[in-house]
Amino acid sequence: DDIETRWQAYWDAHETFRQPGPGDPGFDAAKPGFYALDMFPYPSGAGLHVGHPEGYTATDIVARYKRMRGFNVLHPMGWDAFGLPAEQYAIKTGTHPRVTTDANITTFRRQLKRLGFSYDWAREVDTTDPDYVLWTQWIFLKLYERGLAYESFAPVNWCPALGAVLSNEEVVDGRSEIGGHPVEQRPMRQWMLRITAYADRLLDGLDDLDWPASVKEMQRNWIGRSVGAEVDFRLVGHAEATLRVFTTRPDTLFGATYAVLAPEHPLVATVTTPEQAAAVEGYVAATVRKTERDRMEDRSKTGVWTGAHAVNPVSGEKLPVWIADYVLAGYGTGAIMAVPAHDARDFEFATAFGLPIREVVAGGKTDADGALIEPYTGDGLHVNSDASGRAVPGIAEAGVSLNGLDTAAAKTAVLAYLESNGAGRAQTTTKLRDWLFSRQRYWGEPIPVVHPAAGGAPRPLPASALPVLLPEVESYAPAGTGESPLAAIPEWVEAVDPETGEAVLRETNTMPQWAGSCWYYLRFIDPTNTGAPVDPEKERYWMPVDLYVGGAEHAVLHLLYARFWHKVLFDAGVVSTDEPFRKLVNQGMILGEVEYTAFRYAADEPFGYVSAEHAAESDEEDVAYTDTRDGAELVAVRVPESDVEKRGDGFVLREHPNVRVTSRAHKMSKSRGNVVNPDDIVAEYGADSLRLYEMFMGPLEQV
RNA sequence: GCCGGCGUGGUGGAAUUGGUCAGACACAGCAGACUUAAAAUCUGCCGGGGUACGCCCUGUACGGGUUCGAGUCCCGUCGCCGGCACCA
């Protein structure tokens, strides 16, 4: 009907944007390659959002430019099509996720083509396609072979509302990232991936990447490497047990005045004295009852003495051993030496419980009486003596002296002493935990493992048995017991080991949605290969990805997981590069139209707007506000732009100039009703207008 | 609180990476032309102050500094954005 659709039809018919690779007919080996990649979308039922074309247009511009500059350009598109929405729709309606997914993909493909992107559609991939699932499972077997996939029975993040287990990355503030439901800890059998084995490489590899500083920083924080030492304390009266702590400041060992175990620490039961047993048990019970959210909200220091003493390995001094929930069971060794003079948390705790505070590093602030006001946590010179020149107790008995040494030298000296006495060693810790990789869902890749029916260790299926495909089921709802709906299908679960003929039970857990997106950029290079995930020659030509554009929300999830898998594949000789994405650019978010909000009395109160000085600051809807003057209940109401007038820095109601109006653009959402459908824009103004407009209004983010 | 990033016109953003002229290219705005009028189109103006219209002074958040030379480098302050948050 117009020039755009006419040429789009021509491009389709003539495969104008077909890009052969090494070994393909028509490949021009003289040209250099350029790989311009978009984060492929989850094909949701809502169709394409106006946010999608922003990044896609940017890569398309670069792709077209590079083609004209004489590059072979790989510019593909596909579908990250496993995922919760299709499954939840299936639970509600009984429609098979395959049906929903196919319909959504058809819509997305049509919409993207209508926007005129120069994708090579012959390379389209769908993560739910059996040919694709095969290689995702094949990579899992590689992980397993390399000792990087294992079963765990540790407590996991269980979300009762979703009926599912979540990874650490999917839990935010003790609630599920999706839906904000409460999450609790519950022990369950799970599959884990040993991403921690790659922590150092994932951290160090960031240095050379051309990525936004903010994304690199987020990954660094997430991995959270800290360099320090483990120190072993003997326990008085327990020759068999050792209290092992982790510290980043071994140089402050002389300043330790007590030790703390996490309430969940296995030594708690061992060391607690009969006199203290009741208090300790009470405290542990109270801690277990607290949710992660409670712990975060209440930062006041609480704890109980166990009755035990630990021996400082450098001074021989006896330190009381406490339990307190400010020490986290899951980090380091779950136990610390407390140095209140040089750690803010220990200082708070020591102050609250009247424990001694001993300065060993110069630099602290004291009040008129010489008492420490706030802990000095920086580096500095070590002091062995008090103001009158007497050696500080503890240090006096020690075999080492740190007097006059700076922090770095003191660390070295303490470490050398500990190592020679077998009482400690240099140690690095990370916040990164292993990746919880199993989900109790239907719409995901089955984990290709079987369990002998007679009992015994699970074992991987041979590659020849792949793909393991999903069976038809009657109900897609999770069992609620922590088992996937697959567990309810005996015909599928009960199987025969293809190698031994033995009766086995299939693993009923499936992989998380991240699995498919961990390697899709490799499949684009060689989408129909039946012998390997990707042909090595083609991989060497195209990889690494030269430009990767997508939303900043993937800074630590997709981008960390994909780097991990890529490094494993590199070690396995499947790929030739250590990092998959050379340059990363974040696209911004496209917000809805600016909305104007004023405050009114709630329904029962006298009708009318509330003037500026009495209204609350925020403007979230569905929230009750209070009139700052008389305490009456207020509601935020949206007012049309025509009722609003600019006044000074802000806006006021035209009819009531004393009523302040806040103006703000919100994220587009169905509930807010401010969603703009790209189809409508294309129909009215054309694809080029939409593309140009988005490039104009929303620059790609540089940070 | 800690970590990271960023502050250039009404707006999005340029400035060959320390080099001759900051504000390219656009959007918006203002004025003019065309039109009965409007839209579209075309022309001109468009950081601030001054101007005898030739130009002159000043200006890249603010205050210092390094340099022959600073939007760019260093120190400090303020502001904004993002992330983390009892991680020992």
C-alpha cells in the first residue's frame, strides 16, 4: 500500500539481507566480518513494545552502515521463547504453551518485518525448538562432564506464591523479582551450576571489555571478591574443634576482643555451655523465625554469649564467643573475629553489650575522656602500646610485634606468623554463590539426567539420547510440593537407560529461562548445524560479537550467565574466544506520556483539592496519603494537561493556583493505560518515522 | 552509608581525544516570504551582555590548580542518575 511495504516485500522475496558465512555458497572471504546483535525478545502475548525498536533500530543502523563499508554483517533475530507467561496462560486456559508461543512469535516476526529491520531471517532461532533444545542440553552435559553441574540439598529460595524455586539473582529484598511475592528458605533437592569456580575469571575478564562502566561495576559488586585471610582459633575445652573465621583485616587481629558465630553455625551446638544453653536456643529459634525481610529492616544488634572462649592465635588471649545475626551464615566461614575499634558493626555490637574495645591502628576519633567515638576503619600505622607507653594486653604476650608497621606490612607479618604456625592462611572470598539451575516448571528444557530406579547417584544421558523433549501433560500447574508437573506423568518419568537397559526415572526439573539465552548468539552463526552447536570455522570468523545492544536490566543475570557458559565452552574447545561480547551498549527505557497528579481528599472527606503546603511529595496512585496539617486522608488523582499551568519551577491547577501538580513520565504499563503500540504508529506515520523518532528522542546510554 | 557514572543553549546532542573559532547536525521557538487564512515549503535569527551590526566582552555545574593552551587533565564543593546495602 506504500513504499515501505513494497520494498519490505521485495527484501523478503529476494532475501536481500541474507548473509552467508564461511563455507556457505556466495561467501566473500575477503571481507571482514561484523557481528551486530540485539538481545532477542521474549515473545509475549502483548506483542512488540515501543521499547524494542529502540535498540533494534540502533543495531540496524550500524549493520547497514557496516555493510556499505564493505563488511560481511551478521545481523540476526530470534526468540527467547521458554518462560513463565506462556506457562501461566496454559495453567489458566489449558492451551499448550507451544500454541501460545507460536502465535506470539508469528506476531513478533510480522511486527519486526514491518519495521524494516535488515535481519537475515534464514538464521532465526527459537529456544524452544527441539533442534535448539538438543544443543542446550548438550551444553548441560558438557557442564556436567566438567564437574560444574551437581545436585544439592541445601536450603533454596522457595516462593510459595509462584510454586517455584528461584535463583539468588531472581530474589530482590527477600521477594521474587517477578511479582514481588515473599520468598522463604526451604531445603530441597536441586541442580546447581558451579559458577563460583569461574568467579575470578568472570571478574578479571571485565577489565578488557568495552562495556558501560555501570554494568561492569554491577558485575564486580555481584561477584564481590574480597581478599583476606582465614584465621583458626582454638576453642577452650574443645580440643577437637577449631573456630575458623574470615577477615579482610588480619592485621587487626590484636584488636579482636570477642568472636561471633552466625546463629546457624554448626559449632553453636558444640560450644554452648549448659548455663547458656537456654539463652542460645531461644536466640537461634527467634532468628529462624525472622524472615530475610525482618532481618533487613531491623538493623539493631542482638546476640547471646555461648559461654565459650576462643584463643587468639597470635596472643594466646581468651576471647568470649557470641552468636549474633549480624554475622551471616552464608558468607565467608559464617564466623568472625570482632575488632570493635576498627569495624563499624563490631563497634555497635560491643557498645551495645559492653564488650571491650581495643585500638591497634592509629587514626581513631576520641572524646574528651579518651573513649573512642567512632571506629577507625581505614589503613594506618599499628600501635602496640597505650598512651602511657605500656604494651597493650594481648599484644604484650604475643610472639609478633606490629608496632610501627602500616596496614599492608602488618597484614604480611601476621599472615607469615599464622602460616608458619598453621593457624591461618591467605584466603579470597566472593559473594557470588553457585547458580541454582533447576525449576519446577513445565515450559523449560528438561535436564538430561536420569536416576536409577533402584536408587543411587543420578547420571547424565548420553548425547545420542538428546533431545529430551517435553511430554504432553494434562495440567501445567506446579504440584505445589516443589515438584514439577512432569513428575505427575509416569509414562514419561519411567524410562530405560539407553546404555545399560536399566530402569531409570527421568529428572523432572527443567532448566531456567536463562539457559537458552546463554548461547543463542552462537547458534545464529550456524543455525541448522546437526553435528555441533556451531561450526568452529564459522565461529572463529564471526565471534566475538562486535556490538551487543540491550536493556540495562540484564546487567547481572543474562550477561553474567552467558559469560560463564561461554568460558566453559571456551575451556571445552567449542569456541575460540574467552569472552562473548566485545562491546555492549545499553538502550534506555521509553516512558509513557507525562502525567499530571494532584491531591484530593479521600471520598468521605469534604470534596476538594489540597494546597501545596499540605500535600505529600510522592504521586503514586493506589496509595493513601495524609494531609500534613489535619491528618485527613488524601488520594493522588490524575488531572488532564489542559487543567494545568506552569508556575515557577513546577505546575499548578489553573483553577486553583495554590494546588501543586506533580508532572512525571512513567514506565509504560497496561495498568496505567499509557502503552503506545508500535503498530499504530507504523500505520499512521510509517516505520521510518518511528525508527527516526526513537533514535532522536532516546539516545543510547553511554554509562 | 559505600561503590560507580554524569553535569555543555529551551531540547536531543557535536567538538578529529589537550590545539587554531565551543555549541556541528537537528528539534522546538521567534521573525519574514508565499497564502484570503492556516498547514506545508523557503529565508533569516536563535548561550548571556554590549554594539556605530564591523565586531567587543563573557561563558562548558561551582571554586581552585597544572599547561604556551583545558569542555577535555588534577584537587575540592554542589547537584543528578544508577547500583549495593550488617558480605567481616
